[in-house]
Amino acid sequence: MLDTQQTFPWLLAVASGMFTIGALGVLIRRNPLVVFMCIELMLNAVNLAFVTYGHFLNSMDGQMFALMVVVVAAAEVVVGLALITQVFRSGRELDVDDLSEMSE
Amino acid sequence: MSHALLAATAIPQNGMSTDKAKTLVILVLVLPLAGALLNAALGPRLGRRFVNYAGTLSILASLIVTLVVFFTILGADQSLRSTTVTLWTYIDLGPGNLNVDVSFTLDQLSAVMMLVITGVGFLIHVYSVGYMEHDATPHRFFSYMNLFIFSMLLLVLAANLLILIVGWAMVGLASYLLIGYYYERRSAVLAARKAFITQVIGDIAMVVAAFMLVLGLGAHSLSLPVIFATAHDGFAVNGAYVTAICMLLALGAFAKSAQFPLHTWLPDAMEGPTPVSALIHAATMVTAGVYLIARFHTLFDMSVLAQGMVACVGMGTALMAGVIALSQIDIKRVIAFSTMSQIGLMIFAVGIGAYSAGMFHFITHAFFKALLFLAAGNVIHALHDEQDVRLMGGVERFMTNTGRYFLVGSVALAGIIPFAGYYSKEDLLGFGAVYGPGAPALYIAGLVVNVLTGIYAFRLYFLVFHGEPQTARISDAKEARRVMLVPVALLALGSVVSGFLLQFPLPGIGKNVIGDWLNPVFAQYGGTVLAEPSTATVLLTQLIGLAASLLGVGLARQWFFFHSPDAEVVASRVPRFLTLLSLHRFYFDDIYDAVLVRPSLAAARGVRRVIEPRYIDGAVRGVGSALSELSVDFRTYQTGFIRDYAAIMTIGAVGFVAIMVLLVAR
């Protein structure tokens, strides 16, 4: 089993690292598919943090929340991929900066 | 306090039991109201037959209940004839604060009013079935009419000033609705508006009077028995305070009863259907002012000044309206001005303290004036809405019965023995000869009114029914249907017998039925009932009054018998300024138009042209344009790039966490 005292900060470091990478990816990348994967990365970083805290606090809540996030993420992927597919089908280039009709 | 008093006036035995009185009051009020609601809700669907029956039978039922009330009161002892019942508490602000009960009084005075309202009201409703047969919305008409009967009963039954004012305002509403019944006609809408606004002036005066009563008596109750019982302790006789209250009440009465200076709405109110003119603007509503002053006799007896003012205004209006009636050419307007004149006499009577004489004239007037209006309605109906008397003449040949009834009404109006008007008019003038401010100055004015009444009553009769037909159309006139003739005939019967049955004029001969009936009411709360003038005075005034009336009829016969519509021939025999005053209705409409209506309209137009666009619209538009200018700057943050939104979100989240951490760390 994991050594509690030593692995705890490392696990949190990995989670925050994954989250930062995901956030930067969302902000920087232009391909919607990659942006999407980065969002998944952020979600899973949060999952890791949940599970870590749950384990160290001797509580099942963290895992329950992680499961919930997985479900929501699955639903979100369905919607998101459907949108991306539709945009692609309409013959437009897959570039988030081109999808800016919501400006004034 | 109020309950102790009510218990004192409530009837233990022999009189009406409280439960019975409650049942009767509820029935008499609810029946017409139910008629109004039924006609309004179901009338359009169930059709004309239903409306006719619902409209008239509800009033008939109310009349039957009224008769039960009347005979119960008649059967009770003299001292046990007044019953006040409280149905429920309307406003209760706790002890020491204002308390208002929904309470009603059944006594001799309210019984007389109820009999006239439901009795004459029922006949006019029956007549309306015939008169409105071609109308498109009879349910609307009967709904309004029933509502009026309900409101009027509420007014006369109220034992609480607040309830009285509610009824007072509601009859004004019914009057407004019915004057403007033909709402496609601009003149009708304007007339309805004029009547309503004028009457509201009176309503406001009454409300102020109610406030003054609460303040002055400190009784914290608007119950009429309480007000009357405490008035002598609360107010100094002839004091300024009680005089002010009486003046305000009188102003309310003047507005409702079309007396100077609030009289101009009544002639215009003839825009309504003729049954409305008969019911509201002749028989009942316009006499509410007379009732009000009679009901508040305790207060008016305490102020000589207010009484004198009321008497002078009444007689002045009677004179003025009599002069105006001489020159009017619209058949309904002649009768309207005659109504104004006759109500002036009633107001004069209650002003000098001859309350039962005023109420007596109210009763007989309700009969013969409703009769005149309905008979005139028959003529108008037969001539296809022709109202100009110059275009009539010789109508009697084609409408014999209507002509005969109209003659009965005219004789009663002119006051020729033995018709009803003679007894009531000479009765009140007999009092006027002895009592009142500067007696017998106003009595002499009353004699002039008698002459004028004779002239205008018979001028109208001769112009319409005698002489040669002025247009070909008249020979096509057909006698009215039975549903329109029978009510007129019954009213004619009342115009003949109601006078000598109710009061034989000579003391000692016959009985003063109306005086015996009503005077106990006016003797309540320490009131004084004027003593009958001496036999010699009565005889003399009766003869002089009759002579004056006959003189008027004779003049009318000489001038108008052979249908001489040539106004100049008549005008050449009277001073020119009188002719002008009469033709222009003493210029009151013009004065009010110039002083009140035009400046108001100009001010309104100014507000609309300047204040509204610049300030009101400006403020609204200013808010809008300020916001849209502000949005020009904020809009630039809406780039449409998802990355920008995400960046702002991230910065926000990081900033939030940072603040949290800093706060927790501290």
C-alpha cells in the first residue's frame, strides 16, 4: 500500500500539474478536439485530487464524487463531440477562433 | 356606546323583530343585485325573454318585500316603528378608533322611499321591456337598471353614513352608465361624463362632512343614530362647525339633485334612454338630495344659516329652471327642467324644515313626472326618435291614450285640484308662507314658480298633442303597445289619487296621512315638527296657489293652443333679457365652459404637448439611451473567442482562490 505521509503531496502535485496543463491547453490550442481533450485532462486532475483526499481522510466521499464527475464528463463528451461533428459537417475549418459568432 | 344606543332603538316586542328585519333588508337588497348579476352574466346567452323576466321580476320581488316591510311598520306601535339592524362589522379598528357597521334602518321615511323606488321602479322596468324591444343589448340595459335600484335602496336604507355614501356614489355610477348607454354617440358619452364629474363634486363634499362628523363628535362611529343622538351634545346650535357640515351635506344634495350651482348635468342627462330619464332623472335618484336633508334633519335643525341657504337655493333653482323650461324645444329637456324646478320646491320645503311636506311632493312628483317621461317616451318611440316639439303637434289624434295620460301628468304637474301635484305643492307652499327665511318672500317666488309651471307644462302639452301636425310623419304615429301603456296608466292613476289620499289639505277635513306617518321620524332626537299653519292661512294659500297655477295654464292656452311655434310672437310679450336668459339657460353652460372646461382642456393640452414629451418621455428615453451608450464600452469585452472567456474564467477562479487563501492565512 501507499505510504500515506510521503505520497500525499506528490499525488496532489501530479493533480495540480495535470490541471495546469489542461487549463493552458484550453487557453492556447486552436483545435477544438485538442481543447476538448484538455478539458478531460482538467476533469481527471480534479478526480485524482478527489480520490487522494478521500483516501487520506478515510472517507468514501471523494470516490463518490469522482464517479459523479466521470458520469458528467461522459455526458459532456457526447454533447461536445456532437457539436464538433456538426461544425465539421457544415464545411467549416475546425478552429475555435473562427467560431466567434457570439461577439457583438 | 353604539351598541347601547342600537339596543335602545331596536324593537323588543310588537315592532319588527331583529331577525325579521335582517331577513327583509337582505332580501330587498339582494333581489335587484341578483337581477343585475344574472342579466350581466347570463343575459347575452339566454336571450331577450330571459332578460325581460329577470330584469322586471327581480324588482317585483323587491317590491313585494318592500310591501311586507311597509305593512309590518304600519302594524307596529307609533313608538316602535324604527328598527336598526347590523348585518356585520365592516371596519373595526378597536375601541377608541373608527368603527363602521353595515347597518340599515327600517323606519317610516325609508319605507316611503323604498315604496317609491321599487313601485315606480317596477312600472318603469315593465315599460322598458317595450321601449327597448329593438335594442341590441337589453341585458346591459336591465343589468344597469337593476344595479341602480340596488344602489338606491342601499342609499335610503343605510343607517351608517359610510354605507350611505357608498350607495350615494353607486347611484351616480348607475346614472353614468345609463346616460352613456348609447356609447356610440359622442354627445351621450360627454353627457355621462359631465353628470359623473358634477356628482363627484358632491360626493367629495359628503366625504369631507363625514370626516368632520367623526372629528367633531369624537364618537368614532359613522352610525347615523349615534350621530343624531350625540349631535346636540357635540355641537353648538348655529355654531360654525355644524353649519359647515350642513353646507357640505347640502352641496352633496345639490349635486345629486341638480340644484344651483351644480345643476347643468341634468338636461344633458336626457341623452340616456327615456325610461332612464323617468326612473333616475325624475322619480328617484335626483330626489336623493331631498331625502338626505330630511334624513339629516337633526343637523339641519341646528343651523339656521344652512337651512336658509338650502331654502334659497331650492327656490332659486325652481324659479330659474321654470324660466328655462319655457323656451326649450326638446320634449325631454322641457320635462328635465321641470324636474329641476319641482325638486327645487322640495329642497325649499326641507330647507324651511317642512320635511314631510317635501317628502310628500317627492311622492306625488315621482308619479306624475315618471308618467310625463314615459308618455313622452311613447311619443318619441312612435315618431322614430323625434324629440323636437316644433316638429310635433296634433299627436293626440293618433295616440289618444298616451295623449290623455300626458294631460293627466300635465294637470298634476301644474297643480290643479284635485290632481296630486296640487295637494303636495300647495302644502309645501303653505308652510313657505309662514316659515323660512324672510317669509313670505320665498313664498311669493313660489307663486311665480306656480305660474311658470302652468305655462311650461301646458305649452308642452299643446305643442305636442294639439294643433296641426307639423310633419307628415306624425300621421304614421301608432299608439304604443300595451306593455308600454299599462305602466303609464297606473302612474296616471297614482298622479290622480296620491294627492288627496295622502293628505287632504284642509285641517279638520280628512286626514293628514303623510304627516302622521312621517312626522314621528322628524321628531326624533329632539327634532321639532313645524306646526300646521292656521286654517285661514291654509285656505288662503291654497286659493292663491290654485289661482296662480290656473293663470299659468290660461297663458299657455292663449299662447300655444293653436300650435304657434312662432317663438317671436311669445317672446315679444316678455322682456327681452328674460327670453335670452331662458334660451341660453342662464348662460351657466357657457360660463362653466369658459371658466372651467376650456382652461382645464388648455392646461391638459399644454401638459401633453410640453411636459409629457420633454419630461416624462424624456426620462424614459434617457434611461434607455444612457444604458445603450454605456454598453458601447462593455461590448468590447464580448469578443466571441472562447479562449478569452476561458482566460477570464481562469483568472477569476485563481483570483478567488488567492483571496480565500490570503484570508484564511490571516
